[in-house]
Amino acid sequence: MSKGALADARASDTLIMPTLEQLLVKSIPELRERFVDRARPVPKGLVAALESDTRQGAHHLARLIRERWRKNRAEGQRLHNLLRFEIDLWEQGFRSVAGVDEAGMAPLAGPVVAGAVILPRNYKLKRLNDSKQILDVAVRDELALQIKADAVVWSVGIAEVEEIDTLNIYHAGLLAMRRAVEGLTSQPDFVLVDARRIPHCSTPQRGIIKGDTLSASIAAASIIAKTTRDAIMTELDSILPGYNFATHKGYPTPEHCRCLKELGATPIHRRSFARVREALGLDPIQSELFEDRAESVVAGQ
């Protein structure tokens, strides 16, 4: 079925809701396709009727529908919990809360990218989570598009490779975050940041350790940052073929390390990173470029 036909079918389902009697004459596979596969609204009394049916398939379908309900309730509760920091700030009178996160601290190549986003009040988006927890690229891209469409405002900030090599990766990440916040066309009243505090940011802020798994705003920012950086690395792959940047996105995978060793470093490789310097035959420099992120978070601030 084409996407257009599927959309028409779903619209028809919404406009014309069959009666319970009409549904009960349908086959079990038809009911399963409608209420499990397509997750259409279940009319009152259907599950009880299925559980009273003598057919084993009807009992199994009733269990599947109840399991769907259970998962929906659990997801609703998870998304509500994901707003607990935002809800607390809204109750304190902060009307506009931004989440900020970065992507690309560990790669050997490419920029570090930060996302900043202000979500609508009480925003709940199914499957919203820390971008690292969303392994399906298509789902991550779909969520990014939805977040951008729904957000009050959103922005990205980028620190280029030259800045990473000059400042070190930790401070370059903070720079990207600051740029993301400054890029918002509507400035927030409060900023929630994943595990850090952004320097030179006049807006009140709070660093939350593992904030990308605890705050809806930070999770949304992490998705925007990740998908933006992935798109940049995919574009760079076409400019610098042979390194497979579109696949590993610059991270130190065995494939990337092999390419680096065999082909040498490109202009987008981070020359302050030990493996890149080794490939260039340079002496190692500062070995610890990642400060303990937790040190920059003041508990409860």
C-alpha cells in the first residue's frame, strides 16, 4: 500500500468508527491488523467480548491489546517523568526553558555540534529519549524532524576542528553549546544542560548529570545535535572519499583507524587527538583532553 493510500485508510478509520457488532463479525487477523499493527482506538467492550469468545485467537488478541495499553501507559508515565525538571521550573515561574546538549566529543574527525531547543509546555513526543539510546537512524531522523516542527525555537552551534585543536575538545564543546543558546531566536528564561554549565551565559542554568536521559528538553537537544552532526559527516564523506565518514561519523572505529593509518589524516581530523598525531608522526601532546564533566556541575544548582 502506498503512503497516500495508507493515509487515506487511516483517515477513513478516524471518520467512520465501526460499531462493536460490526467489528465482532470480522476475522481475528483483520482485528489484529487494525488494533495491534495499526494501533487504532479500541472501542469500549471489544476486549471483554474477545475474552468471552470461544476462539483461542480471540483470547490471544485480547492479551495483545491489553499489552498495547500497558505499554502506552508506561510510555506516558516515562514521558511525564522526563518533564520533571521542566515542570519544576514552570512552577517556579520560568516560562521558557531550553535544553542544551552536544554530539561529537569522542570522534577523531569533524566538528563538535550542540543543539538547543525550547519545547512547548507539557510537550510529550512518543519515543523521545537520549539520542544515544535511539539506535535506529530512521527513527532518530524522524524524531528530529518532529521536534523541529513542534519546538518553540531550536538552534545548533558548531565548534570547528581548528577550534577543537586550539581550545581542547572539552572547551570546544562548551563553545558549541554557548553558540547554540545564542542562536535561539527567542531567548529562554532558564537553561538545562547535560552535565555541565555553559560559561559566559547570562541566563540562569542548571547542569544535570545524565540529563539527556532525564530531561525532555535536553533529550530533544541531543537528537538535534546528533542528527545535525551525522548529516555534516555524511556530506564530508562525499568531499573526502575513502574514509567512510558516512558510516562511522569520525568515531575511532577499527575501520576508521585502519583508514587513518593507511591514508593519513585529512584536514578535518583533530590534530590534538593522540591517534591522529600518531598517524601524522607527531609527538603526543596533552593526553587528557576530557575534563571530568561532573566537576563542572554544582550539585543542586
